Amino acid sequence: MRRATICGAGIAGLTLAWWLTRDGWTVTLVERAPGPRGEGYLMDFFGSGYDVAERMGLLPTLTDRASPVDELVHLSPSGRRTGGLRYAAMTGVLGGRVLSLLRGDLESALRTVQKTPPRYGVSVAAAVPRGDRVDVELTDGTRHTADLLVGADGIHSRIRELVFGPEARFLRPLGFRTASYLFDDPDLAAWLGTRFAVIAAPGRQAGVYPTGRGGLAASLIHRTPPAARRIGSSGTGPPLAALFAGLGDTAARVLARCPAGPGLYDDCVAQVEMTSWTRGPVTLVGDAGYAVSLMAGQGASLAMGGAWLLAHHLAARPGDVPAALSAYQAEMLPFTRRKQLSGRRAAAWMVPSTRRRLRLRDRLMSIGDLPGGVALLRPLMATTAAGLPALTAVPRTGNIHGHE
Ligand SMILES: Cc1cc2nc3c(=O)[nH]c(=O)nc-3n(C[C@H](O)[C@H](O)[C@H](O)COP(=O)(O)OP(=O)(O)OC[C@H]3O[C@@H](n4cnc5c(N)ncnc54)[C@H](O)[C@@H]3O)c2cc1C
């Protein structure tokens, strides 16, 4: 029986655990958090992630949990509409194969289909590759030898640090920080309806949208000067309310609900760039190895796509883990490089630094709502949403690895 240890029970780790268990591996899935995490932000879920979810039979559950948001509206701090986009335009361009999901809902859907539950409150303390196997010590003091160790532990990966080197060598900050949190405000929710409202000024923007359960979620992004491109999580910078002051009444109301500590996601916006993320029987999947950042808008999708691709190559080469990992990396690395490049290009427009660029961004954003605008968006979105070639080549149901 082949044994795999996966560090991190997020989107990539849960997806990989499902595929490996299905293929007969004994899987140990460890997660640092003390229990399932509900916090999250809204993600546009399309491309490879959508394709993998379909092959896992998850689409009915995910469609059920999809967010009610149907329009993005851009507002000035005084509340004037400056641009926007109906989601139907984007859905149409992607042939209906897109969902708006809270990250926590995707994670919970992946969790409910697991045969082996994650071990919460446990991480990897040490990992020593020895030939084609790896000695693993967990933080609960237990040790074992695995045929495969996968770091699926996100942008600040512990496995990457243990096996490949310090974070600073691989993290490419894009010059922004982002924060998000869930909160309740029935009056604001009634005013918002099914819209995702974004209030922008040069270099910063505050967004608010309904979660679908009567609650709201905040999404804050601001540019950081190069010297302040701090890496790491919450609590290290000036208070968010000060950073987003002057964006008008709605933004102030959203900021007033910002929690301190638990429930607040606050981190730098960064990509992970590695020339190799495989060493012997150790590899990385998802943000740990190739984070594209929220600017590319498909990190969860690539986490699921990569997990599937890794399982696909392992199933194709049952006796040779290192060869399977090399094949996975050879296919995934150039694919993620293209997505990272398009993410960096999008970053210039996501939070414009001047009023002129802000106006231009809002005009471009509204193209989809103009007659013929969808036709203009189609080639752009087709490139953005392009899925893994190996995945698009296999049927959506049945022979799911394409080589059995
Ligand atoms: C604001 C924002 C908006 C985004 N929007 C989108 C979008 O629209 N579409 C999209 O597809 N993606 C989006 N993303 C990106 C997406 O959320 C990530 O790319 C995706 O979650 C990556 O999945 P992952 O499993 O690799 O990492 P994560 O989801 O971060 O999961 C990593 C897991 O590992 C655990 N972990 C961390 N360290 C350890 C350790 N030492 N030991 C054990 N466990 C550990 C963590 O607790 C976590 O559970 C967005 C991200 C942000 C921040």
C-alpha cells in the first residue's frame, strides 16, 4: 500500500486527498488550523477547478452554495456609479461554466466528500527525503515514512521552507495588501441587494457583497509602497480603518465592522515563483508552489487543477513517484507561469494608482454591458479561463484519469 502525507487541508490538499484515496493510496492529511475554517472571500470559480469539481461530482453542491451576486458596481466615495459589469455577461462568455463561491463553501464541499478526515491542529515538524521515500515527523510527536510528501499548505508553506528554502527566495510581492472578513448589517444588506459594490480611490478600494445567508463580506485592497511590501499575515500594519479613511459613508460603515484577530484575513498579495518544486518524493501543489494571487482570480482553480494533474501522473506511473512528480511539474510549471503573467498584467488595472487610470478602468469594465461588448470580452476571457490541456482532453465523467 502506497502512503502519502499531505500537509494542508485547504483547496489543494483536500482535492489531492480525494483523488489519491480513490486511487488506493493511504493518505495522512494534516492541517495546522484547530478545526474547519469558515472565513473566506468571494472567488470566481471557472477553468480547471470547475472541470475538476465536475469530475468529483461536486457541481450540484457548489451550484447550491453559489453566491447570489449578479452585478459588480463601481462607485465613487460620494456614491456615484462610475462603472460596472453584470455577471451574466461573464457567465455567457464562459459558456455558463463559472460560479461565484465563498472560499469557505468550496472548502466545506471538498471536506464533506473525504473518506479520511483531516487531522486538525497538526503540522509537519520535519521532513527528510531519503532516496525514493521521505521520513516525516509530525508536530504531535509521531513519525512515519511516506512514499510521497506534498506541501499543500498555501502561500506561506512550511514544506517549501523545510525542503526548498526560505520564503523570501520564492515570494514575489505585487505591491498590494488585501483584507477580507464576514459581518452582519441588515440595512446595508437590503441596500446592496445582489450587487458587489466597490468604492474606489487611487491606490485603494473597499468592496462589499452579500454572502447568500443574509450576511455580508468585505473585500479591501490597497497599494503598498515598495519599501512597505511586507510579507505575512495580520496585525503588522496601520489599522485598516485608517488606511481606508475618506472613501465615503458606505466604506466607513464596512470598516466599522472589521474584526480584530480571528475572522480577519489580512495578507500581502504575492505570487510564488519557483524553477522547481519537486525534490525526490516531495512536491508542492496549489499556492505553496505556484500562487498566482487574487490578481489572476483563479488560485483555487489552479490548486484543484494541479492536485488533479498530480494524481493523474501518479496513477499513470504507479511504481515511480519521482518520475510522476517530474511529469506533473513539467506540465504545470509553464501553465502557471502564463497565469502569473496575466495576473501581474491585471494588477495594473485592478487597483489603479491615478484618477485617470481609475476612470479608464471603469470604462473598460463596463464594456460587457454595451451592445456587442460580450463579443469583445470573449477572446480575453477565453485566454484567462483556458484550462489544463491534460484535463480538457479527458471525459467529464467515467474514465476520469483518461488512461485506465
Ligand atoms: C482576497 C482573495 C481573493 C481571491 N480570489 C480568488 C478568485 O476569485 N478565484 C480563485 O480561484 N482564487 C482566488 N483567490 C486565491 C485562492 O483563495 C487561493 O489561491 C487558494 O485558496 C489556494 O488553495 P491552496 O489549497 O493552495 O491554499 P489555501 O487555500 O491557502 O490552503 C492552505 C491550507 O494549508 C494550511 N496550512 C498552512 N500552513 C500549514 C502548516 N504549517 N501545516 C499544516 N497546514 C498548514 C492552511 O491552514 C490552509 O488550510 C483569492 C485569494 C484571496 C486572498
